[in-house]
Amino acid sequence: MEEIDSPRGRVRVRDLQNNRVVWESYDQLLLATGAVPVCPDLPGADAVEICGVNTLQSGIELRRILDDRNPKNGIVVGGGYIGLEMAEALVRRGMAVSLVSRSPEVMKTLDPDMGHLVSQALRDFGVTLYLEETLIGFETKSGKITGVVTDRRSLPADIVILGLGVRPNTELAAAAGIPLGERRSIRVNELMQTFVAGIWAAGDCAETFHLVSRKPYYLALGTIANRQGRVAGVNLGGGSATFPGVVGTAVTKICEVEVARTGLQESELRELGIEWASAVIRSRTKAGYLPGAGKITVKVLAEKGSGRLLGGQIVGMEGSAKRIDTLATALHAGFTVEEMINLDVGYAPPFSPVWDPVVIAAREAAKLV
Amino acid sequence: MSTERLIVVGGDAAGMSAAAQAKRRNPGLEVVVFERGPHTSYSA
Ligand SMILES: Cc1cc2nc3c(=O)[nH]c(=O)nc-3n(C[C@H](O)[C@H](O)[C@H](O)COP(=O)(O)OP(=O)(O)OC[C@H]3O[C@@H](n4cnc5c(N)ncnc54)[C@H](O)[C@@H]3O)c2cc1C
Ligand SMILES: Cc1cc2nc3c(=O)[nH]c(=O)nc-3n(C[C@H](O)[C@H](O)[C@H](O)COP(=O)(O)OP(=O)(O)OC[C@H]3O[C@@H](n4cnc5c(N)ncnc54)[C@H](O)[C@@H]3O)c2cc1C
């Protein structure tokens, strides 16, 4: 699709197999154009060995380059979950892997103290980290990548993977005059309608609402894309459904370490002017005497005074990440940390200590608010 | 009366979830999805 003509209710599409262009008319139009990776506008950035991974196709192409050329030195730029997952994948192929990130710790969707645990896990796995360094360019020799230049050094590279985040793919919507919001994502109401009649939007191209900050928010995740798509589809099919918003839950796994976050983190709270108390606890994923009881660190943030739960973060071994769902549910419910203490969560030795680590963290936070 | 026509642009998580829901709820709806890549429903 190349153009939206909303006054006449039609879109211009090009058949990429034969290059034919046709106008297709609609009664209702749903934009689900997703997001595109952020690409630095730097010399050399168009070398084929510099890859973003955002679609199945781009993953297949990257895999082909890895299989064909057997590169030795891999550089990942960006410390988000995609960068980290790719760094792990390259190490598992036996490559020497370095990761460059502008932030002081990887996973800046965690507070720095929790992100530090993830940075450490990556180093233990054999990834060399160059933190607080900015990518400034690429070195190429006859069109082939040979290195990555940061503001502090240059690193040899046979392949570079960019994980610099994504931005909503909304140029065509903007050109058609459809109002945009946070980070130029398409503004929608609870039904997933845009502010142009007959046009809907869902997924990574659409805006959402943060249920804790009570503000418009942009977050590109498959979880949200599926939920927003379902709501749009129900309404387009004549039913009725609403999408209230998100609390910002995300999970990932790097090597053996599981990582999870939900709600607001310290940098966001600072910006919103919310006063908070936080508790960090260390516990085990199973009863401590069981073989395979792994370490788990849980951080809980709660509002000073009211005790309202604001967010939480988890880093730990197998069985850690999905415990974030208890915190996410509590955020949806608007619980205080005090109210979380008596949550009737399950216990038996193979699953957790008798006090679930998340509840232990809520207890500690309750003492501080 | 001609059937209502829904056009979906983007055939991955959000687009295909919506297309499937809409068609299931209203089998009479004409649903057309345009996807520029070679794959659909690949992410989630
Ligand atoms: C085989 C088994 C498996 C279990 N598995 C699970 C599980 O997976 N998850 C779960 O949530 N719960 C489980 N439970 C239940 C759990 O163990 C009990 O709910 C828990 O132990 C209750 O703690 P309590 O302190 O109330 O009582 P108890 O652990 O029964 O302790 C009471 C103590 O008081 C002492 N006592 C009694 N009378 C007197 C007296 N007059 N003077 C001095 N001392 C006295 C007893 O000797 C005993 O040590 C299990 C129980 C059993 C038996
Ligand atoms: C490596 C990687 C790992 C991820 N892991 C997770 C995870 O573990 N959990 C999670 O929740 N999320 C994850 N995500 C995010 C998740 O994949 C996205 O949030 C999700 O795919 C968004 O779905 P969408 O349908 O909104 O957009 P997309 O998946 O981006 O799909 C949009 C589609 O629209 C097509 N399109 C765009 N413009 C046009 C046009 N003009 N005409 C025709 N077609 C067009 C594109 O070709 C594309 O197929 C991951 C993403 C990546 C890249």
C-alpha cells in the first residue's frame, strides 16, 4: 500500500510481483503497518553486513550471511532485548561478540541497579560490553564492513547487528492527515479507531495508554499488537470491545538469565514527579533446599504515602520472569503493596519458597512507603 | 446492497488478529489484507 485517499475511501496498492498499481476502495480501513528499526544516518551504514532484525525475512537474510561467510567478529549496537538476544545467538555460534550501548547498563527498561545484573550475566557469558559509548560510524573496505567506530575506540567487525529500537511505521498515515501522538504513533481511541472516520489502527503503528501514569504511551510489543488487533477486529466485525491500555510488561531471556519488568521505572517516576520507595530482595525460585533452586532478585516500586504499587522488575534464573505477571495484575487492579502481602498465590517446594519472592519484595516495600 | 469491505494493511500480529476476528464475527464482511513482505503472521 502506497497511499491513503481517505476522502474517497480508497488506497493505492502496487502488486510487487508485476509492478501494477491499482486503487482499492474500502468501507473500513485498518492500519497495521507495525514499526521499523531505527537506522543511524552514518556513512557506511548501507553495507550488507550491517543488519537490523525486525521481520522474519530480515532474520532469514541475517542467517544466510552468517552461514555463508562464517564471520568471526560480531558487534551488536544497542542494549535492548533484541540486541541482547542477538548477542547471545552470535556467542552460541562461536563468534567473538562485543556490544556497544549508550546507556550505563544494558536493558534500560530496567533501573540501573537491576540492569547491572543483566550486564554482568552477559559478561559472564563472554560478551564484551562497551557501555556509555556512542556509535559514530562504520569502517568499510571496498563496500565490506571492517569495523565499528564509537566515540572512544574502533572495533574490528565482520558483521554488525543494530538493535537501536524501533519507531512506528506511520509515514503514509501522516501523509493522509491521520493525527499522530506519542513518538509519531497513530492516535486511537479505546475501540482502536483513529481520528479519521472509517480508519482504524492497531499494533506497533498505534498509540496506547499507560494505566499507571494515566498518559498516552508508545510501546512496540507483540503482546499489545495481538490484543489491539483483537479489539479492532471484534469492533470491525460488529461486536463491541475496548482496549483500556497497558502497564508496560515485558519479559526476555538472555543466556540462562530471565529478565522481566512492568509498570513505571525510576527514570519515568522522576519525570512524572511521583515520589516512590523501592525494595530489592534476593530469594530463590524454589524452596532453598531443592536442587535447581535458582537465584532471583525482585525490585518493587511503590508510591510514598499511598503505598500504591508503581512497578517491578525481576532478574533471575529459570522460573523468574513470569512472576512479573503477579505484579502486572496487581498494577491493573490498582493494589497497594500492603494489599499484595495477602495475595493468595500458590506455594509448593518445586515452585517457590513459602513466601513468593514477589510478595517478599512487596512486604519490604510496604515497610518503606 | 453490496457487501461491506474491510481493507487491512499489514499482515502480521495486529493485522491478522483483526482480520480473523472480524471475519469470524461477520462472515459476510469482505476482508482484504495487503502485506508487502513474503510472510504473514510471523511474529506473534
Ligand atoms: C506432607 C505435607 C505436605 C505439605 N505441602 C504443602 C505445600 O506444598 N504447600 C503448602 O502451602 N502447604 C503444605 N503443607 C501444609 C503446611 O505444611 C502446613 O499448612 C503448615 O506447616 C502449617 O504451619 P503451622 O505452623 O500452622 O502448623 P504446623 O506446621 O503443624 O506446626 C505446629 C507445631 O506445633 C507443635 N505443637 C502442637 N501442639 C503442641 C503443644 N501442645 N505443645 C508444643 N508444641 C505443640 C507441633 O509439634 C508442630 O511442630 C503440607 C503439609 C504436609 C503434612
Ligand atoms: C527480534 C524480535 C523479537 C521480538 N520478540 C518479542 C517478544 O518476545 N515478545 C513480544 O511481545 N514482542 C516481541 N517483538 C515485537 C513484536 O514482534 C512486534 O511488536 C509485533 O510484530 C508487532 O506486530 P504488528 O502486526 O503491529 O507489526 P509488524 O509485525 O511490524 O507487522 C507489520 C506488517 O505490515 C507490513 N507493512 C508495513 N507497511 C506496509 C505497507 N505500506 N503495505 C503493505 N504492508 C505493509 C510489514 O511488511 C509487516 O509485515 C519482537 C520483535 C523483534 C524484531
